[in-house]
Amino acid sequence: MATAVETQGASSRKAKKNALSDGQGTLAWILVAPTLAVILFVVGIPIVLSVIESFYKTSNGIDPTTGMAETGTKFVGLENYLNALTSNSTAVDGVFGSMPRLMNAFVNNVWFTVICVVIETILGVAMALIMARAFKGTGLVRAAILVPWAIPTIVSAKLWFVIFQADGVANKILGKEILWLGDSSASQLAVIMADVWKTAPFIGLLTLAGLQTIPAEVYEAAKVDGATAWQQFTRITLPMVKPALVVAVLFRTLDTMRMFDLPYGLIGPNKYSVETLSMFAYNEAVSQRYGPAAAYSILLFLLICLVAFLFIKLLGADVVGDDETRAKTAQRKRMRALHKQQVKRTKANQTITSGESAA
């Protein structure tokens, strides 16, 4: 029966491919072409220009070898990348100790990404569970939860800037005078709180979409079988919302790795406690060190691509939504499940055989 269903599914997919090859594929490319052209112009060309710029160095000073003034750009090959990878930059005192400025920005990036995404995921799932319930005022609660996500990031940064002032609401509530906007660990905490407040609803929204696909009959059957609320959550809710949740976590991870406007607008530039790779590259660019800035940007771009690849391959993030890909993934899962069952049966048979031999 299962083989017949799989064969029917495979034949239907082949029929779809044949239909696309009969003129519809050409029409699809014609319709998509304007969008691809815009993406190429807005994204592709700047990336190519950045790669080219990363092989050059802008000179506006004295050449240390000749002692002569030099201006303009000079081709240096991979020097900018080698300097970045060998941490050949000025040491600064950040929250995590004294280290090269580039390494400090990288550590801040990793710290913000891990802490923010973990907290946002927990709160986002909780928000989704609240929004999924039917009670009086559900619409108002959903709107209130989603308001922070709808506010532009730079506006959110300025709102929290007012809250974290020396005479702001935060210090009045705590009854202490904490320098939230200084260059210290408190400024990191301020950025984390502002980021979690703004973007946790995003994870909640995508998780809610996954929750709404779970049939109510599944929970009713679980209750009949005596499953507790925690068992329903861990064995029904989480596995069934995993595809949507993984995609949400992927988007938030990539977005946090590119964090710029929130710490820049909230704490300000040249604050090493919150400086990220994007902020460091921006600082190099405004200082007219365009080559190193481009190299740092390309390295960040490659790092983001690597993280996205790992999410898709290891965690199975479905960012395309292709039916054929989903079918292949489901088939691989079935094969792994069958393999595990076969291994268990083999071990059980070996145990029985060894017991009979001993008897």
C-alpha cells in the first residue's frame, strides 16, 4: 500500500515537471525575471564590488618604507583578509577582556546571537501558545504582542534610549543609578533586553502559524490516553511545530548576526562592549579604510552563509517549501525509522538466541 502511494506520488511529480516543460516553465521564468533583475541589481552587484574593493587598500598618509606621502588605492591582494584572520588590529578593552578589536566584535556577535535567540525562542513559543488559545480578548492580546515587532528598529532603539537614561524609567524602577548607556556589561544587557522585546513576537508569529496546523483531535486523543499537559507539549506540540520553529530560529540567528542599528542607535558608535562585526566594518568604512571594511563585510557574509547551510542541512530548515524536497526528507526519515526498528529487532533476536544458548 505504501509502495503504491509512493509510486503514485512520484508519477504525479513527474507529471508536474512535464507540465512545466510544456511552456509553463518559460512563462514562469518570464514572470520571475523582473524580480531576479532587481535582486541582481540591489544585491548581486554590491557583493561583486565589495569583493573587488576588499583586494585594495586606500592610502591617505605616509608610506612607512619610503617616507613619502601617498594617496589613492593600492592593490594588496589578500592582505586585508590575512590581517582580519590573524586578528591584526588594535587591542581594545571589552566586556570579555582585552583582545584585538575585530575579535572583540566577533565575540560580541556570538554572545548576542546565542543569548538573544535562546531567550526569544522561549518567549516566542510562550507567546504563540497564548495567542493560540481561544478566550475573550484574543484579538487584543495578539495585537498587543505583535506591536513591538511592527515598530522600526531604530525607533525601538530610541525608545529604549529614553528608558535607560540616567534619570529614566529603568533606574527609577530599580531604585539604582546604573549606567546603561556606558561602555560596560550593563550596555550589553540593555541591547539584549531591547532586542528580545522587539523580535520575540516574530518567533511567536511563525510558531503560531505552525500551531494552527495541528488538528484538535490529536490533543483530544492524547487526553483520552491520559497524557499530561507537559507530555502533550513535548510529544505533540514541539515535534509538529518544529519546521516553523526552526525556520523562525534560522531567520532570527541570521538577523542577529547582522545586528547593527539597534546597538548603534541605543548605545552609540565606538562602544566596544556592544560593537558587532557590522558596526566594526561600518567604522572602518567611515574612516575611509574601504578595503578592510569590505573584507570584514565579505567574511561576515560567508559566516552567515555557513550558518544558514548548517541550519538547512543539520536541522532540516525548510526555507523553500518545495513539495519534492519535503517528500525526500520524509522518505529519509521513514528509512531511518525503519533502520532503527531493524536494529532493535536484531538486538532482540540476538538476546533471545544468547539466552537459549545459555539455557
